[in-house]
Amino acid sequence: FDDAWNWLYFKEKGTDFLTGLPDRPVMGYVWTVLSLSEQAFWRFNFVAHAVLWGGLAVTAALIWRHLLPHLAHYGWVVACITIAPFGFHSQTMLASIVLGCLLSIVLAYTAYLLVLRFITASDKTGWGALVASQILLGAAILLMEYAFSVVAAMTVLLLVPAIINPNDGERSRTYRSLLLSIVV
């Protein structure tokens, strides 16, 4: 249905998706650019599927390793389960799913991993990771609202351990990064 809407809009209104998606201007711009050439659109769609499903698998495995370090060797299983829909061709043709929803979610989970880097290290690299995480999180939210659910998950996954963390520095960095992520 999502892709059908895009193609019907294209046939009726042309390549001006900016007026058709006023609540998502960044996605409107992406669709406008991609609708200029059907051949370029399908090539980009194919590459986006491969890169983004792979990116989601890697982020899922890294989050697994962080949350369950004693079961880190099962990270590859988590990655395989994550990309199962792509591997079984259930969503390989849906451009709106991968270019909107999946891109937003991969960016947001990458931001979460960068926040984890900031929390565990107070050096310049950690601060750089925090800045990069907020840029990625902002981009994810500008693309689609699905990144808000990642911020909610991030809040729970960071807040609960921070409350019981005996390290004052890590607890303080966790609260700062959560506040900044919620503001973004």
C-alpha cells in the first residue's frame, strides 16, 4: 500500500512529493529526487535494501553483545534473525519501508550505540560519539517518526542500568545523554 501510494501520486502529480508529504519534508525530498529516474530509483532501492538490512543486522548484534556480554558469541544468530525478512524476500520490493522506516531505525540504533560509547568513555572520542549520535538521531527523526520508538527503548535500556550503576561518572554521562536525546 505504501509504495502504491507513492506511484499513484507520481502518476497524478508528478515528481513534486514535497507538497504531497508536508508532514515529512525530508522524505518528500528523497522521493522527489528518486522519482526523477525509474532506473536510478530501482538501483538505489536494491543497494539500500542490502546496506540497510545489513546495517540493522550489525547494530542488532552489537546491541546484543552490549546487553548480554556473557552471550556475545550468539550475536551472529541475532544478526541472522534480524535480516530474516530480507533473506526470505518478504520485503525486498517495498521501497517505502526500506527508505523511510528502516533507514530511520538503523540511524537511531546507531545513535544508541554511539551514546553507549560516550557513557563508557569520557575522553574526546566519547564526546565525539555523543555529538555524532545526536546528529544521527536528529536525522532519523527528520526522516520518519519511527525513531521515536528507538528513543523510548534507549531511555529504558539506559535509565534502568544507570540507576543501579555505582560509577558516578557513567551515571552522570547516562543522564546527560538521555536528556540530550530526548530533547533532540
